Amino acid sequence: MKSEVFDKDGKRITLTGNVIPDGATVRVAQMIMDAAPAGLHRPGSLPLADAELDARQTAYDDRKRSLSDRWRHPAPAQSPAGAIPRQTPPPAPMAGLSDADARYAERCAALEQAWRRV
């Protein structure tokens, strides 16, 4: 492929070696093919028949209704077969902490064990 080199002022230059001067720009020609062969390309969209339009609208309405009503009947949480539900013991009282520190420690303990209750 042929390349062209331009200096920082935009003038074409010829290189005497393989070193490109500072501030120079190199342009390289590219061949890009991203389309189908000429005989297979037909621009425009394909119209749908009435039955296909009705089926598409019905599917859209069913999905919309399903998503809108999903909060009314949520799926129950599934636990693995044979799993025994665990109860988390309340955190032990900590001596020497203020009321806010004790509540913060309780919150941290509850968050550490939250995954077991799901």
C-alpha cells in the first residue's frame, strides 16, 4: 500500500529513510468492504403481512401485561433442595460502646448475615 507523509505545515514530503519527523502525519490508503455483493443488496424494508403485525402486537401486549402484573404475584424465593433454614442469633451486647456505636455494630452484624436469610 502506498502511504503519504505530510509535515506539520501540511506539505507533502518524501522520506529519505524509515524515520518520520516530529509533527508529521502519515496517511495510508485503505480498502473497506462491508456491504453485500451488488446483486444481493435491496434497499428498503420488507413489509409485514397483517397476520404478522397482529402476532407482533399480541406478543408485545402479553409481555407488557406480564411485566405490569408481576408485582402482584412475585415468585417465591427458591432454596436449594434439602437446605435447612437458619436463624441468625441476635448479636451479643457489647460493653463500653455508646448507643450509636452499639446500633452500628448490630447493623454490621445483620448485614454480614443477610445472605443467609434470602
